[in-house]
Amino acid sequence: MITEVLNNNLIEAMRIRIPDGTNLANVLMDILYIGKEAVYRRLRGEVPFTLAEVAAISKSLGVSLDQIIGISSANTAMFNLNFLHYSEPLQTYSSMIRRYAEILETMSGDPKSVLSTTSNMLPQAFYLKYDYLSRFRLFKWMYQHKQVNCVQKFSELQLTQELIDAQKAFVKANQDFRTTNYIWDQMIIIHLVNDIKYFRDINLVTEEEVEKLKEELILLLNELEEVATIGMFPKTRNSVNVYISNIDFEATYSYAGTENLEIGMIRIYSINSITSLDKAFCKSQKDWIKSLKRFSTNISVSGEIQRIQFFNTQREHIKEL
């Protein structure tokens, strides 16, 4: 009896984790490397899943053992922490960015795909295409974590081609969503400006490098303004809604989804995010982002005066460097 209940709980948990319309048997054949008939015997309850099979399913689909034994609740969810390994930060960071890109790529071609982000820092989808800005964000993280001893100064940090390619893939995947919603904190530029000032003052970033960072910041800001003005990404022509918040954000929250698949993300530790495919968490992310629009001003296409004021203010912050 107990085995039957656990088996049924596992099957139900798996169905929740896969996109609607996906054949669970085919998914299990790929995960467990067993034949179709062996899979169906397990789904019919004739043969119980082994512990090794449950472990493989849990790892692949993110099924919590709590769900299987029946002690899960609406207040629990499975998260991927996406931690970087200090021993090889560039390699693990590259793998992480590539993994994010691959997840977004599975959704971005869908005609009903939506990507929404509330951000208190420059969006990765924009700054990762710029050499100095993308290196500086990673350098700051490395400097803060003393376990990482691969660079002492900003000039010593050089990105691998693997990481550069991963960043390009991530940027492209972000712009391939049919609809993108951005809600930006008023301080998205000044936080970065203050960071650059600090590292310049302790002689880890040179004046020449500061000038390069300023140049890229101006280019990035011009790009953001163009996107906000026309309400779309110029290359893909996909719709972009830009809002400026009248309240401060304590973190960056993101949601990406289609009718069949969705993911929620919260930025942590400067450069990475915790992620979850949990449906309740994703709904919570959507509702939170939607609620923040009440405190925000739409500057995409409309809101011309507010848009000009916002970007002029950001340019004034950059001049402080």
C-alpha cells in the first residue's frame, strides 16, 4: 500500500513538472534509458520505480522527495541555487550563462512567450554584449569573494571565448521573446557608477579603463533609450514595455514563460540567480511583477517627458565618473 502511494505521488509530481501536452512516457525513456513497455509498467503501478530511478528523475525534473512522500505544501518549492565554483569561476560562470540561455531559448520562439523583469541594476540582457561592462561585473564578484585569486586588478581579467559566446547566446535569447516587460529602478545606473568609483579609488581600475566603461555606459544607455522610444527590439521587432518605478527595489525579480513552460528567477550574489520551475512560485513572481506596475510609469512609446527626464538623469550620473 505504501509503495503504491509513493509511486502515485511520484507520477503526479512528474506530471506537474513537465509542460502540458508532453508525453510523460517519452520523457522517462530519455531519463531512465529503459524501453517504452518498462516505462508503462511503472506508470501503471505494476512495477515500482527503484531508488536509483527516483534519484535520476528528481535530478532531471527537479521533483522534490517531499512531494513524493506527501509532506509538501503550498509554501515549499524546489530551487536551483546556481552557485559558482571558486576554483574555476570563468568556466562555471560560462556554463551558468549558457544554461540560462538554453532555458530561455526553449521558450523564446513561442508566439505567446513573455519575459518580465523588475531590476535595480542594469539588465544582463543589455550589458553582457559590452566587453568592459560584462568584465567589470564579474571582476567585482571575484574581488568580493577572496576564495577567487585568479585576478588582482581589472586589467588581468580576460573573458574566454566560451564565455563570450555564452553571453551572446543569452542576449539573443532574451530578445527573441514575443513580449518583454521591464520595470527599472531609478538607481540602475548610479549603483554601477558608485562601484566603478570605488575600484578606481583603490587603484584596481585605471583612469583609461574608467573612460572605456563610461563609453560603453553611454552606448548602452542610448540603446535602452531607443528600445523605450520605439517599444521594441530593433533587430527582432519584438514588443518591449518599459516602466520606471517610483519606489526602490530590494532585488531583481524575473519571470519567463509560455503556455506550457515557465521559470522564475531572483538575482543573488551580484551575478547569478536562484531559479525554479515550481508553478506556484512562478505565479507568485508574475503577480509580484504585475503589482509593481502600479507604482511605475510607462515610458515605452508614450510618456515622452518622463522618458527624456529619466535618461537625462542617468547620463548625469555617468558624467560623475
